[in-house]
Amino acid sequence: METKVAAFCQEIAGDELARLAADKGMTDVLEDARAALASGDTNARLEAELDALDMLMKTSRNLGMYPPVTRSFKPLPGVSDETGAQWWTCPGGWCVGRGRVRPQQPAPVCALAGQVLTSRPVLE
């Protein structure tokens, strides 16, 4: 569910999802999902709404909202577990975050809560 929420947060930061939802009469689904997340209500109905919006994206551009998330690390035997790699993390804990922190990169902002994402070490 955190991966779905992260994808949704990235999509609502732009205008394509809102445009597609308006074109297909799904604005109410989009707004219900946004309101549910803003209130912290992450239940089965929210997941169904996110899946419906993902299907809307897939049918319109064949990509959808849910890319695979790969960010694991396993050290070689006898080597320290610390890599120094950081990952942008949702301050509300709603989603899986938004990618690796790069040097001198400005911190992204959560499109839903308006809060700055925080950097945390990449964990296995």
C-alpha cells in the first residue's frame, strides 16, 4: 500500500492525472483518494480508488502509477552494513518515499501534505 500511496503522491503533484480523471469522469475518485489520505484513512476503499486511478493511467498511456521499487542493499560478508546511501522518506509515513538522495539536491515536497521529505539511510 505504501508503494501505491507514493505513486499517487507523485502523480497528484502534476496535472496529468487530474486531466485524465476529468476527461473520464473520475474526478470524484481522485478527490476521494486525496481526502482519504489527507485524513490518514488508508483502508480498502482507498486502495480500490488508487487501483482504479492506476488503471486509468494504464489505459491512457500504458504505464500506470506503480513502478517497481528497488532499493535494497546486502553487504558482502565481512563488510560494514553502512553504505552512506540516503532515500527521501515521507514525513507522514504514508508512502515509501521518492528515490535516492543526490548531492546538493533540493528536498522534494509531499504533494498531499505539503511537508518536505526527509532523508534516511537506505535499509535492506
